[in-house]
Amino acid sequence: RVAVVAPRFDGFIDTVGPVTSGTHVRKGEPLMTVFGQELLNQAARLLIEPPGQNDKSGNVIGARRRLLNFGVPEEFIESVKRDRKVPDTISWPSPRDGVVLERNAVDGQGFKAGDVLFRIADHSVVWVMADVAEGDIGALEPGQSVSVTTRAHPGRVFTGKVAVVYPHLMKDTRTV
């Protein structure tokens, strides 16, 4: 459940939002504003492609498809079509709710297609690695409901299911 924000085009970061490692972000919340010449060229094509390039509903197929392939939010495409204007930069949103694990973006920085600028983890589901004593192994099976308590959150019970029981015994601790 880790999302990587790695633009699919070359460009520059205009400004980074108020996010850093440890910041909780919501899906769609702006992470940064970016400039990408390829991206803006395709946005301009939305305004000038001939009507023969439209589908049955009147949408431009070529430029729209290329913008979607760049990962551009639908809202940006609709804004360009509605306002008949291509902005200088685009606000880049968070792809999911989560916590910023890594921020490799600073104001004015250039980037290449595929550069990882952010890593965002969705912690709504987590794994717990538990060592189970050899004598209790027979009581474990995948899919079984479990309850877990931790010292960090006294009195709180976390529920889940057994996903995997590793097929080997740890010889030092005699646990699985």
C-alpha cells in the first residue's frame, strides 16, 4: 500500500506544498506544482486539434489520451477545455490518503520521467509479524481471525486475519 509519485514526463518543480516526511495527506491534496513542457504542449493541443479527432461525445481523443498517459488529473483536462487556457504549471495531487514516507522534491528542482519525488504509505491496513511458540503452531491457519494488543496502545485491540504462516521453524527461538 505504498504509492510512488514519479511523473511520466520531464519537468521542473515550481513549488512544493507544506508536506514532508511524516505528514498525513489526503487523496487529491496538492503535493506540488510542476512545469512540464511536453505536458503543456499536449494541453495546448486540446484547444487546437481538429474536430475530426473527436469521439462521439465531442472529446478530443489524441491530446486527452496523451495527457491521461502522463498521469494528469481529469480536473486539469476539463479546466483547460472549459477555460480555453493552458496554465503555466499544474498542481500535482496525492494519489491516495496516507503518510509521506519520503520527499525528494524541493522548489525549483528539475526531474526526469520516472524520478521518485514522493512515497506515500496507506497505513489503514498493516501487517503484524508475530512469533508463535512451537506448541501453538497447530492452532494457526490462514484466514483465521486474530486480535492483537501492543504496549504502544494499551487497552486497544487490533483485529485482523492470519495471512501467512511461514513453513519453517526458527531454530533459535523454536517459533514460527
